[in-house]
Amino acid sequence: MSGAVSRPSKNNRQGYSKPPEPVEPGDLPQGTGLRPLSVEPERRLRDEAVLEVSDGPQARPWYSVVQSWREWYADYLGSHIEFTNSEGETVRTALENSYMPDYGKRYYAKLKDFERGVSREFESMTTVMLTFTASNRNTEGGWRCPADHMRDIMGGYDAARKQLHQVLSGQKWEYARVWEPHGSGYGHLHMAVFVEDDVDEIVADQFKPVMRSHVNNCSPAGSDAHRNEPCEEHAGQAPTPWQSAEPSCDDCDSAVSVNDNVENLGSYVSEYIGIFGDETLNRPMKEQMFYAVTWATNTRRVDFSNGAQEVMNREHVRRRFRRETDGLEPEDCPEAFEEWREDEDGEDDEDGPVSEWVAESICTVKGTSPSYADPTTGGVRTTAIEGRQGVDPPPEHS
């Protein structure tokens, strides 16, 4: 086997983008710009989303958080991280964050790995898409604080996921969880459940207890918005996400979609993730509003079950082995595969030990003058807000 040294990839992205255009309250739709991100006492937000006022730290208004997120994102466009190894070599690679368009390609690659993995490990598969949402209006008819709105949905989802374990007890299944914005900029949650189902017995009605659990644990959810079946006009289509302000169909708010014939799982789920498109700062305002909320609350927009992660990791290793050995399959040459794995793990080989690359500094380029920072001093700093109890009470739907 080759003893090639593994090294950080180089990136040709150069320069620094100009500061993003300022965001004004009126740039956000329907008066949502001045809504504070959260009024929940003790809610932790990124420092950039917090304002110190006379009654203690409070959340900034939504438009201001969008501006802070845009500035944070623009800083990444001129930032790199430098690595050195024991031989004195130095390489520089661009810093990335999960909001960059290229990062979406990683999600897609992981989904394709999962698709190949489950086709290998599951006899047959049915995909169930569950959608969890809630009203974005409070009891006074005003707009909800978007971070608190997401927290409500997450509380219902946590209960629903526990119920799902009971509904699918004894069956082999995994899931991907995806946050996505409505047209209003408020978030809702998709859960793609992949079930081994060799006799195509999975039906939407099985998931009534799951949706009921979400509604019972998320007061602004509403049972009408979480039905299992679409209207006749939309039968057979993917569920239309519901939002209280402007429902797409009075008779069709199906929150459960069952599909036993998904030919391209990566593309199917990616439609919900929305991972491809224009440069992030040119995306529609509804998406930037949503991104700012997930950024300020440190919310993962895409997540997978532990089992799904394991499937993807195994398939990723297989794919790399095939690529580096001209198409060999691990089961066809187990000894070569084990030797390759040892080399990948950094074991000594005939060419000597594999060099380790260490992150030395973060380099930010503004104009022609680079500045350097210690990479160990980063991290997300958060502050617990005082909040204002009772200012944004969610509605109670049955």
C-alpha cells in the first residue's frame, strides 16, 4: 500500500468581500424586523445577538441579528487556517461554516453515502417524511419571537421522537432531522424516517400517535396542521408545510408522507434541506432570517440518528477505499482493506510514520494586510438573557 501523507486540502479562495449591505427593519416582511429574537428568561444566545440594556441583557431585534449574522458570515470569506507539520511544511485552507453553499455538497454526499449504505444493509426501505410546525402568532395576534417559536416546535418534536420509538418498536429504522424556513422566515422541522419494510406495510395512519404527541407537547401546534392524509387534489404529493398566517390549502395540511419508491434518496431529502443555490448572502430574505435564528441559538439545521451516522461513516470508508484502489470492494480483498485502514489510522508503514498536521493560526485577509489569531481562542460565546416573561405567550390550539 502507498504511504502517502494525508494533508489538509489547499483552497484557492483569495481576497476579502466588501462588508454586506446594512439590514433595516423594513427589509424583513410584514413587520417582523423589530420582533426580539427571544423573550424567554435565561435563554442563551450568541453574544452578537444580545443587547445590554437597563434591565439586563436582552435579545436584539430580528433585523439586527440578521445584520450580525451577515457580518459574521462575510468575515469567513476572507479567513483561512494555517497548518504545519513536523517537517516544517505549511499549508493554508479556507475556513468554512455550515451556511456556505459548498458545505451543502457535504450534506448531499453524506445522504448519498446513506442511500448506498441502507440499500446494502436494509432488505427494502420505505421513507416517511414527518413535518412538525406551530403557529407563528401569539395570543395577541402579533408575531412570535422566532427563537421561542423554534423552541416550542423542538419541545413537541422531542416528545414525538420518543413516541416514534414505540410506533416502530421491533423494526429497523434510522432518521434525518432537517430544519427549514417557511416563506415568513419562521422555521419548521422535517423528520425523514427510513424504515426497513420488505412487504410495504408502512402506512401514514401508524404515525397518528407520533403527530398527536407533538401537538400535545407544543401548545401552538394545532391538530389540524398535523393530519396524516392530504386532500384529493394533493394526494400522492409531498406534504405542504403549514403555517398559520397563510395556509397553502384549507383542506390539505398533511404532515405525514409515505413513499416506498424513492429512487434517489439524496435528491429527495435535499429538496427539504435546500442545500443548493445562490451564494448565501444573495439568498432570499426569508432564508437569511431563518439562518440568523439558527446561528444565534446554535441550532443544528441538519442532524442524523446515531445509526444513520454509522451507516454513512461505513459507506464513506468503502467509497474512499474503492477510489484509492481502482474499484476494489472491501469484502473481496479483506487483507488489503485492513492494511489500508491501518495506514489511514496513522500507523507506521514502509515509508515511515505519517506526519501530523497541527493548526497553527487563523489568518484573516482584509485588503492586503493579513492578521493572525490563535485558533484555540475561538469558540461561540453566549449570554443568558433576562427575558420578559409573558410578553409573547404562544396560542393554544387543540
